Amino acid sequence: MSRFKRFVGQRKLIKIGVDRNLVIKEVEAAVSDLEEAKDSLSRERLKWATIQGYYSMFHAARALVYSKGFREKSHYALLVALRELFKDELELELIQSFEDAMSLR
């Protein structure tokens, strides 16, 4: 059984109705966090820039997963969902970058 299916069975990933407003909210959060990360980076606040950059990626990933009608219960479950739901749509490098950012935060 795939990790994705196991997480759905364990309710770490929950099927929800697609809600456009929820997707938009997450995209807006991703943009905001990215702007804050850029500002922190320009002031050489590297730790905060890293954390804010990760959360920008987190919210973007969440928007994608929400657009497929799923909600996660953990950061790792979000990664699992992203890998499964977008394996044919996103380059593996993008998903790997998200996983690398998870480790850095």
C-alpha cells in the first residue's frame, strides 16, 4: 500500500471539497511569506529568511493539495500528498526542494 493511501486511511490526509477561496487564501499567504523572506534576506536575517521561505513553499504546496480536494494533518503528510497528487505535473526537483526546505527549517 502506498504511503499516500495509508495516510488517507489514517486520516493524516483528508478528502475535502475543492474550495477556491481556501486555495486563494493559501496562495496569498505564500506570496506574503515570500515577500517577508526577501526582506529578511536583504537585512541578512538568514535564519528568518529560511523559515519564511519555507512557509512560502508550504502555503504554495497547500494551495496545490487543496486544489485536488485534500487537506493535510502534518507537514510530512503535505509532502506525501504533493508527491502523489502532482507526480505527473511537477518536476521532481521542485518537490525535492520543498523536502529540503522542510529539513532546513
